[in-house]
Amino acid sequence: MSTPDSAAPDGLLAAFEEYERALMTNDLDALDRLFAPGADTLRGDADGLLVGHDRISAFRGGRGGAPSRTLVEVHVRTVDEDHALVVAVTEPVRGGRSQQTQLWERRAGAWVVTAAHVAVPAPALDTRVWRVVGAPLVPATGRGVLDGETVAVKDLYAVAGQRVGAGNPTWLAEASVEPSHAAAVAALLGAGAAVAGIARTDELAYSLAGTNAHTGTPPNPRAPRRVPGGSSSGSASAVGLGHATIGLGTDTGGSIRVPAAYQGLFGIRTTHDAVDRTGLVPLAPSFDTVGWLTRDADLLRRVGDVLLPAPAAGRPRAADLVVVPALLDLADPDVGTAIHAWTAALPVTEEQWDLGALTSWRAAFQALQAREAWLAHGAWLEGRLDVLGADVRGRFANAATVSADRADDARATVAAARAQLHDLVGERVLVLPSAPSVAPYPGDGAGAVRDATLALTCLAGVGGLPAVSLPLSTADGLPCGVCLVAAPGRDRDLLDLAARLTG
């Protein structure tokens, strides 16, 4: 049904009808032709804005077609003989009503869309972000500094009455209902927070991207269409979207710091063994740590007041900031520039560190992590690696080949590196990128991005050091992160420093 304000310009409704046919048949060539070429064409929806014909085309090519729908109303508002606004109401087969608004322009005699926005019914549950939610799922069990806060619990932690899914449908199907809460979950509930739900994770936490092959990619609200960062991806997205105020996650090789950087959040990886990991599915126990994400530094610190041990009496506060240019140089120029601008207003000391062994440190970290991951899960995965998505499957297949002797060599390298890092950091605070780049688009050089990221994030992992990520932005407005790393047990110093620097 068409209800134009006046006679629609010649050929416009025919072009609109051709667009509808192409959309319902997933005719990508026709859709490309009907959207204006060039870098200024726009298409937006609830997941964010796509800018440029090529990016819009790539999105269409990867989604596998639009959901079936019936056209209900079409309204045309003519701007002039070569420009018109079309607003259409549709009914998706799955129910509800949708709306699309398009700005059409006649170019060289043909009508093309220059800007479009699509609004569809919101899902009752975004299964990319959540495995299960409640109102709340688990109420607070006490009162305290977290009264009124809500927690997105990474699907590695035990929640009483629920199963742990670990990001994998087969694992979930075989899991038993948990009789009690993980230690960290119980502590948060006791301090007044409620569990909003159980958030998605990359499979068995063995990823830094956030792209789960089974449940989809949680959205990145600050960098739409880009990856959210893993493996605490669901917890991070829940916080970024405002679905929860606290994202409880883990950090083995960067799984708090990377999503914090990619999504413009605050996050902390705690000192190794500082927070009780009881009730947590492991990846690599030598490096696994409890961590959390928030949208502000004050709440990040209040969670620390609940989960962290009391500070050591008489120990001076770590506050002197140290920058190592060679570490900043490992970041892409846009991220490095953002961190340089941030440090310019602070009393920062530059030091030259001998980082010639960094590549071997990263390799040792990866080898030992792989060996421990296989020891933790190899018995379950033996003979059925195909239950995993391709990227995580490849890592576990490699992990199965890491011998005990190779792991011993890696462990010795890690121990020596840890001692050296403790000496280098001392009682100061090391400033470095939380991740070397902004969030990439899915599939954009995933292997290279992972290696570049681990070159930076492995330092805290190897050292067993606490690390706090603070949000920054590049000149293009994309989120990135600056990381503050200190000596073991300096978690509260870092949280206090983060609050002062952002207050």
C-alpha cells in the first residue's frame, strides 16, 4: 500500500519495489546497484551505523539474507524531482512490526539509496550477549558497597542452580547443575549486587576476539560491527549496552583488557591468585585471574573493595608512572598517538628497557598456556575436537602437541621473565597499550591481531601482575585503552590511581 504525499517522482516506486524484491531474494548485485556508490552512503540499525557503500555491501554479503517480511505501508515525501524520502512499515514473519526509512536520489536517471535506517522489533533476549537472564537471575544475599548494582557473570563461573556452559553447547548439555556459587559470585552477592544473568564467553576462554562460532558475536556498542573482544565478550557487551553495571570475567592472556579497550570500558586483571578462583572453569591455572569491567572507575574500585584482599600495612603507594617507548611502538599509530596525548599531561618518566627477549616470552607464555589448557580439557576433548569452532579448535589441536619437555622449557623461561619483570616494574606503574589496535572487523587478520595483542598482554600474564585498563579514544573517535601495570599485590593502588586520573 502506497500513501504518497503527492505523486511520487517518476520511477521511484519502481526502484523501491525492485529493492524489496532484491532484499527478499538476497540478490546482492541488485542491492549493490540500488545503494549509492561512494564513501558517504549510510545504513544504520540497532547494531550501529555503516558508512560507505563497500562496508554496507560487505555487511550484506555476510549476513545470509534478510528475514522474510510483508510490506504493509509505504509513505513517500518528495523533496524535489531528484530526491525523496521513503518510509515503509513491514511485518516480519516472526512477528511484530519493522520500519525502514530511506533517502533516495536520482543519479544519471537511476534512483539509488543514499541513506537508510532500519528498525526491527527488539529480541526478548539477545542470545549473542546472554545465555540466561532473570529479573534478576539471583538476588543479592546481603547489603554493602554494591547495593543496587547488577552483574553479568561470565559463563565460566558457577552460579547455584545453573549449569556452566563455557561457551560451548556440548559442554553445556553435559554439565550438571551447580550446587553453590563460585567464590567471586558469592562475594558480590553478599555485598549487595544481584546477578542479572550469565553472559556469553568464547569457547573455554581460549580466544581474544569475542566471536563465538555457536552463539554469534556480542555487539560492540562503542565500535559497531567490530568485534567486542574476548573471551569476556558477553560480560563486556552487557556492561557496554547498559544491561548490567558490572561484568565479571577472567583474564589469562588479556580477556579483560582487550574487551575493555575495544569497548571503551574500565577493566582490571587482578594479581595472580589474589582473588579466589574456586568455582571457575580453568584455562591455564598458571595465568588465570579473576577480573571485572565497569563503565566508571569508582565502581571498578568498589568491586575491588569486595573481592581483593586488604592492602598490606606500611607499604608505600605505587604511583610513579613509567613509559617504555618500545612498548608504545608495538601499538598502531592511532592508538599510540592517543596514549601519548594522555601521558602528555602527567608526570611520566621514559625508560629504555631491553625487550629483546619479548618474542621468546610470548612464545613461552603461549606454549605453557596451551599445555595447561590441554591438561585441563584434553580428556574431555579427545576424539571430538569438532565440537569446537574452527579458531578455538585449532588452538586446542596445537595444545595437544605441546610436550611435557617443551612445557618445562617454557615454564623456566616464564619464571626467569617473571623475575625480570618484577625488577623492572619495581614499585612504579608501567604505562602501555591495553591492546595494540582498535577493535577490528570480524575476520580482519585475526591471527596477526592475536599475535600482536599477546606481545603486549602477555607481560602481565607472565609476571602475574595486576593491570587496569582505562578508556581512551583515537582521533577517529574509536575506543582504545591505556593499561596501568604494577607489582603483585598492587591492585588497590591501581584502582585508586585510575579513580584519581579519571575523576
